[in-house]
Amino acid sequence: MCFEIEKLRRKIDSIDDQVRTLLEQRMAIIMDIAIIKEQDNLPILDSDREHEIISRITMGQNNGMAEFTESVFTAVLAASRSYQARKSDSEQ
């Protein structure tokens, strides 16, 4: 395979490792939020907050990139809700 492709793939691998680390950090904070929501009897889903996140994160991006970013963050937010729900379910 082309050396240039391998070089670029190593860069992608490095970025993927960083994304994984950031997701782990995000999920740790999500668990703190889940505890607070549970104590205050708040629902896991906060649609207003999710819309705020998507709007903030896609602001200023061109249409193609904004759509891609929205898709990725929609999946991240769904995984975050699922992670919070698992915490709630495991304590019952």
C-alpha cells in the first residue's frame, strides 16, 4: 500500500485515540450529571440542552460539515443518555 496512505492512517489513529480519551472524560462527567439528575428527579433527556449543544457545535460550519458534525454529536448525545440510563438502572 502507498506510504502516504499509511502515514495518513497513523495520523487518523492518533486522532481516534484522542477522541476516545475525550469521550471517556465526557462520560465520566455524564455520570456526575446522572447522579444529580437522579437526586433531583430530573429526566435523563433534556431536549433543550441537546439542541443548544448541536447549535453551538455546528455554528459557523459550512453545510456539509455542519450536517456531519450534527450526525456525530447526535450519536454522542444518544450514547450519553444510554450511559446515564445504565447508571440509573444498575442502582435499582
